[in-house]
Amino acid sequence: MHFALKYRPSTLDQIIGQSHILGSKAALRKLIEADALPHVFLHGPPGSGKTTLARVIASVLDRPFYELNATTIKVETLRSIFKEHINALQKPLIFIDEVHRLSKNQQEVLLPFMENYSALIIGASTENPYYSMTAAMRSRSHLFELNHISDVAMFEYLDVIATKENIKLGKDAREYLVVSSAGDLRAMMNLLESASVVANPITLENLKSIRSHAVQAGSSEADSHYDLASAMIKSIRGSDIDAGIYYLARLISGGEPPEFLARRLAILASEDIGNANPQALNLAASTLNIVKNIGYPEARIPLAQLVVYLASSPKSNSVYEAINSAQEAIKEGEIYAVPEHIKTHSKSYLYPHSYGGWVEQKYLEKEFSFYHSKGSGYEKILDEWIIKGTQKIKKSST
């Protein structure tokens, strides 16, 4: 039997690396053990245990288990499952992988069955599925995030399996198995199994002959994928061009997909530069599109161009802070109705263009101050625009 199947956890305690949701005092665990689990959506990286967790939940709750994939699921299949268990004492648990790919029609079919709990729905995705879910689906479910499994937990698990299978590992081989798997337990188990067939003791050369680069996103060296990516971002944020290029080269050499690097740099362009240099986000978007189409080795060049440009750009996180502040206010219950005069089809709305470009009127029931310009780079011009625009109209109206 394959290692990944042979050692698949069968209880909540056997699932590693997810104590934040499955620890003895964690909410998800308490809901499972009390048989009070609502519909749940799980998201997290590959190999973090989403499918395993769904299967364990089905076992703990003693539910019939159906494993489906949103890319191939048929509405008729769902209806057939619900019909089969319509009078059953134990309602089924339906696990839907890649749940973010559910169409609106599929969601509408699921909704009434979620409403009356004809089945317990658990969805899983490597992406946050809430962005693709309808409001009705979101309101009937909870979202839990699974983390990348830490290197410490991966090493501990590797040692247990190696002992059980009587596999001998050199220090370099042991480290490569964990670090190159980038938190993907399944990938580590598959590599361990293949390498053990080729030779025992397992050597680093043995492993690299099977998998020469890190899986998904990672580095095959001692520094973790996360530390190298963090170092690159922090170097660019700190305007150190050479450090940014160095860590980019490390990440590329470690087998990082160019799309992953471009996505991280696009986030930085908005979070750390923003309107201090709006062109940074444009170049980041172009780079992301380019590297998707050309791949390595050529993709290293536009990535390097982007790193140099971002490191050289003036920095500001005022936009990042503004949206965070607004979201925090909403989270704290600052919810206000839309003023009547700016609702759709309102006849009392004052059209700014009819007043020279700006007119004083209320857009929020409560005054907030989320955005605070740093006055960096192009932000100075934006500051001048908003000040001059409003003051000009105010003066002309007096």
C-alpha cells in the first residue's frame, strides 16, 4: 500500500500541523465532537490535510461519505444523493473539492439542502472559497483555514514513518525531504516511498534524481520557502535592489513557479508602493501576464526588471492601511445605512459635474478618517488634486 494511504490519519488526534483548529480547545474540534458541525468550507495549501480532515469528520460523526469535485460534479448526482438519503437516520456528508469552482447554478441546487440540513456539506479549496460563494452560501456555513505544515511537524512525522518502514536517511536527505516539500505532507510521503524503492539508505543524490526541484513553491536549500520569499519582499520594501535580486535568484534556483513570484510582487506593488507610484501595479500586472505565458528560463528577466523597479520606487502603505482600517471598523459593528440622497434613482442626489467637479454633500452617516496620505511620490500630486479641487469649488461658491 502507498505510504500516503497507509498512514493517512483516521482520527482527529492523528492529523498533524493543524492544532489551531483541531486542538483540544479549538472551536472546530468542539463542534465536531459535539456533533454540532454546520456546513464548512476548508481552504489551505496542497497536502495540508483538507480531504483527510473531511474523511475523519465523516468517520467521527458516522456519516455516509461522498467525495466529489466541483470541476466534474453534476447536478443530477447531487439530487440522486439527496434522494437516496431522504428518509435516512444519518444524513450524508458530501465533500466537494475545488469548491471555489462551483457554478452559481450548482450553488443554487445545494442551497435548499443546506438550508434544511439534508446533508452536511464540506467544501475544500487551495483558494479562499468565500470570494466565489454566494451570500446565501456564506451565511449558512463557516470557513476554516488549514496552514502549511511546519518543518518541525514534518520532521517529526518523517522520523516516525522512516522508523516504521525501516528506512535509513542521511542528514542531507532528511532535510531535503522536508524542505523541498514546502509543507506538503503528501508530496514528502510520495518522494520518501519512491526513494526507498530505489535505495536504502536514502541519499540526497537519490532524492534529487527523482525530484530535482521543490514542489509547488519552495526552495531546495536549508532556508525555507517562506523565509526566502519574506526576505525578498522586505528587501524590496527597504529599497535594497541587490538584496531583492539576490533573493529572487535564490527562489528561482529553488524551483519557485514564476507565477507565484509575480503574484507576491504584485501584492507588494499595491501594499507597499500604492499611489506613491501607480505604475508599479501596472508593471506588476504585466509581468504576471508575461511569465504565465513564457515560463523559465526567460521569465527570470521580467521578474528581475520588476524587482528593480519596485525597489527603486517611492514607498507608501497608506492605501493598505486605509482598507485595513475600514474593514476593522466594519468588523467592530460600524454598519450604517446608505444615505437616501445617494441611493439608486434618488432625485435629491447632487451631481458633482453640474457644480464644476465637486459639491459638498454627505456620503456616509458617520464621518470616518481611514485614509492618511504619506505624501510620498505621486501621492503628493493626488493630495494636491483633492485639495485644489474641493477648495476651488468652495471659493467659487462663496
